[in-house]
Amino acid sequence: MSAIDSTAPKRPRKIAVDRKPRDLHSRETRERILRAAARLIINNGVANTSLADIAREARISKGTLFYHYPSKGDLVFDISERHMSHITEKIFRWVKNTAGSLPPEKVLRMVYDLLLTSEKRAQIHVYLVQEALTGDSSLRERFSQEYRRWRELVEQGLQKILPPDGEFATLARIIVATIDGFLLQSLLVTEQIPLDNVARYLTR
């Protein structure tokens, strides 16, 4: 008898599975969840939005939602991550593209325009700040980190458009604070915020 029994059943060969479609589907599902959650938070606030509400809005099962987001805190954190990354990207783009040919007040006005034009984003920002203040320590820490990042980016931009003897760090803090304040005012006040006057005053 030979060492190899040709009559023995052969093991099926393992076929490499391309996981890209599954990964793509997973990303698409997470995207649907995030969009649905953002819509509900805008309409109802964070506290009044449940995971069951989000699953229903996204038209997925609760099991699918829990697979991607075991808790509402995880989901809120991802929404905040996306929101704050958007603001950071806008500020970074401003810093990168700052041109000396434009007057400083015009450049700062461009920053305000970039960040204050979306009412929905303003609502998301306010709700996330509220959630951070009412007990979500991880979200509060995330805001703290991003505020520092925003101030650093704004300071870099100011150094490009203002005389070298300016109080860049202090002015950067004021500008970041006004962004927060203007986002809130854009939701509460019907009158138009005089952004031209504010930008001119801060860069004089």
C-alpha cells in the first residue's frame, strides 16, 4: 500500500474570500446610521434620541445597529468626531490658502463664512456641546482637544496675515470663542450677525 491513499477523501481547498465588498457594505451601513442619527439629533436633541429611533430612521434592525454601535455614547462620539473634523478641516484649509494679497479682515470673514453657513451643523454643534456639559466626559475631553487644535490653527493663520508683533495666541482664543458664540446666535437670533464689522475689529 502506498504512503498516500488515493481513495481517501480530499480536503476542500480553501478559497480566498475578498472581504472588500463586506467592508464596503459595513462602511455604507455606518454612514446610514450616522446620517440618520444626525437628523434625529437635530430634530429631537441627543437626550430624546434613542438607539431604537435611530435604527428605525436608518431602516436597519436593532441588531445591526448594536453591531456597529453598542451604545449611544459610541454613536454620539462618532458624530462629534465627524463634526469637529469638518471644522478642523475648514480652519486648516484657511491656514493653508491664506494669501497675503487679501486684507486681514477679508480673510477672517472667509473663515466665519465657511463655518457659519450651515444651520444644521450649528444645531449639531450646540447639541454636542450640551451633551459634553451634562456628563459625557469622553466627549468633553474630545472638545477640549479640538479647541486646542483650532486655536493653534487659527494662530498659524493669523501669523500669516497680521504684523509680527501681534498677540496671536490671545486673538486666536477670541476668534475660536466667537465661532462658538456665533453658532449659537445663528440659531437664536433672527438679525444678521455683522461679521464684516467683527472681522475688521479683530484684525485692526
